Amino acid sequence: MLGCRLHSLETGVAQVALALEPELRNRGGKLHGGALFSLVDIAMGLACSSTHGFDQQSATIECKINYIRAVSDGEVMCTARVIHPGRRTLVVEADVMQGDKLVAKAQGTFAVL
């Protein structure tokens, strides 16, 4: 639906790209914050799965995002890293970049189900 594309996946690290399509724009013509948040959540979930294994599920408990700059065109890349791989919860951080510019920074906690 959003058009997210898996770029790379290693243990504890996921990179997911998103191209700015017309349906993802807000009323100001920029990438909608909800689409950006969804990209972050997807990348974080994949980073969790690559840590505890795809035979287990995880769910977002909480997630905080700081929007740093607006995106008018092109593609963004989200890199999510597990910074605490606990038995019951994982803490993940993510950076969303457009080229060398930071677009958003997020941190979330995921429950291992």
C-alpha cells in the first residue's frame, strides 16, 4: 500500500526505502507524517524479527518520533537498529535520511509475543 521497499536486512538492523508518491502527500504537498511513521514502524518491526527470529512475533508497545525536516520529493531511507534485545522487550532506534540529511529520528519499544 505505502510502497515500502526492503533495502537490506541483517541481524538487528533493517533498511527500508520509501519513494514519495502523490497519494502520500499531505495538504502542503510534503510527505505525510503518518506515512513516515509507518515506514519507521515497518523498519523497526523487521529489525526486531531479524533479532528474535521470524518464527516469533513482536508488537509495538510505544514509539516516539521527531520530525526534523519536510520531504518534498524523491526517496527516504529508514535504518532501524535494535539497541536492546531483551527476552520480553526490544528497544529500537531509527533514523530516516534523504541523502545525507536527517528527516526524522525515532525510538520504540516492542514486545516479544
